[in-house]
Amino acid sequence: MEKNKLQNIENWLDERFDLTPIKKLITHKKVPIHNHSVWYYMGGISLFLFIVQVLSGLLLLMYYIPGEDNAYESVQFIVTKVDFGWLVRNIHSWSANMMVFFVFLHMFSVFFTKAFKKPRELTWVSGFLLLLLALGFGFSGYLLPWNELAFFATKVGTDIVGVVPFIGDAIKVVLRGGDDVTGATLSRFFGIHVAILPALFSVFLVIHLIFVQKQGMSEPEHFEKLDESKKKYIPFFPNFVLQDALLWIIVLIILLSLTLFFPWELGLKADALASAPIGIKPEWYFMFMFETLKLLPANILFIEGEVFGILAFGLAGVIWLFIPFINFSKKKELNNKIIRWIGIFAILYIVIFTIKGYLI
């Protein structure tokens, strides 16, 4: 009976909107089965965590009040007075960190399987832009509770932005709404976090998903070389989607476990006149850059150390963005080796300097 009702609804919609192209788009896609198939699920997990971010963020918006005099108190009210408010805030905080982690994992898995190569160059570009926007979510959302740690971390972060040549000072003033971190900064970060970034992220996410759906899953080189008779595939819908959904449930269990056993502390309210806490540090995904800038000397040749570091990270980001369009060697094998070693160096650099930031 239920099946007949669903079929009638589908027929009714099909007569009016011609769902055939959509059906073909969904059903034509197949997922290759090989030793590296597990990496196909990283993008879906990232998408799931973004959905959790949106839903938990909307719930928090019902009680959160932006402003220097109200932000901290409203978050305190959420975690102490609102039913399950503490749970929603912890879910929002932990899912933000998990989303950044899985986006990084997804990016590096695409990089090492060389899934960014023709015809998926623009899929890589849109994905990298999504990573930058995810980092923007983390940076802007960190200040919203208006606690002591967030206040001084934002001050340090915007000071670093300010050293960018030519445009740094202007960007810093725009972000802060003045020369210092004040209530105006909080209002701007709130607008960026709940309006500007979600709008940009949604646009690039739709574009990225269309690219992925249209071009299908990439096949590693060793898989492409196999005879067609030896290649194995599963339908994207419903087989892969159901497996992806099972992983979403597992990730949700992990998220809830972190939320329950490692609650996110609110800390003290921000006070511009107070001294900065000792050992102030940024979020883990900015730690490797923060540690690098700390180690640089005051001057490198004729350039200030911080300026040199910012320029170096900017150049590295541009190279990473356009890696699908760069040929380091005319020999394919050598080019692949160079790309692989670039990826290995990037991972080791991020991991080592992140660990160093927390241990030393």
C-alpha cells in the first residue's frame, strides 16, 4: 500500500516536472571497488557534519544574543538554563572541529589518489575553497561566546592578518570594525559567521556536489589499467548511499561521545583591560601556521619575519589550489613522485608543528 502511494506521488510529480533527467543523474553513477575505496566516504562525512553544524547553529540562534554586554551571558544561559542547551552547544563546537578534520582528510585523500587530475580540476578548486571557508567558520565562530580565550586569540589572529603587505591593515580594520577588538568586532564576526560564510559555503557546496555527481567517482591509475572484466562497481544509489548513511551514524556516535565526556568549557568573560592569558593558542587547525610564525626571526633578508611567513603560506596555498594545472616534469612518473612528496611534506609539516604547539 505504501509503495503504491509513493509510486503515485512520483508519477504525479513526473507528469508535471519530468523527473527523468534527475533519475538518470542519480542512477547512472557507479562507485569503483578497490583497496582505496574507503576514501570515497570522507566527503560524505564532511557533508554530514556540515548539516549538523547548520541544525545545531540554528538552535543556538534562538537564544544567542550578539553584543559585548549580552553574548557571554546568553551562552551561559544556553548551557545552564535552556533544556539540553549544553548538549547543543557542545555538539556545535565538536562537530565544527570534526568537520575541519574530515575536510582535511578528504582533501589529502583526493590529493594522494590524484583524483584532482583531468577532468576534475574544478572539483578540486571548489573543494579547496570549501576548506578555506570552513577555516573561516572556525575563526569567526571562535569569538562569539565572548570569553577571555577567544577575545585574545582573535586579537592575535587579526594582528597576524594585519601584517599582510599593502592590504593587511585595511583587512584588519574591516574585521575589527576599528583599531581594536571590541563589541563592533563581535558584531562583524557574528554577521560573517551566520550570514556571509553560510551563503558562500552553500553556493560552493552545491557547485562541488554537482561536479562530483556529474563526473562520477575517480578511479585510481592502477584500477584504470585493469581489464574491464576485473573491475568491480556498486551503484551509487542506493548501495553506496546506504553505506555512507551507516558511517554517518558511527560518526554521530563518536560526536555524541566527545560531547558527553569532553564538554566545551565556557571560561571567563572577555575583559579588554585584563592581561592576556599565559600560553594562549589558536584552534588546532591554525596551530602549524601559528608555530611557524613564532619561530621566524625578526627579519629575513630585507623582509620582516611575520610578513615573510604570511607570504610563504599564501604562495603555498596558491600552488596547492592550482596543483591540477601544474606539471612539475614532462615525465609522468617523475611528476607523480614530486606530487606525492609534496603531499607527504605537507602532512608531516602540519602534524609535527601542531604537536609541537601543544607539547612545547
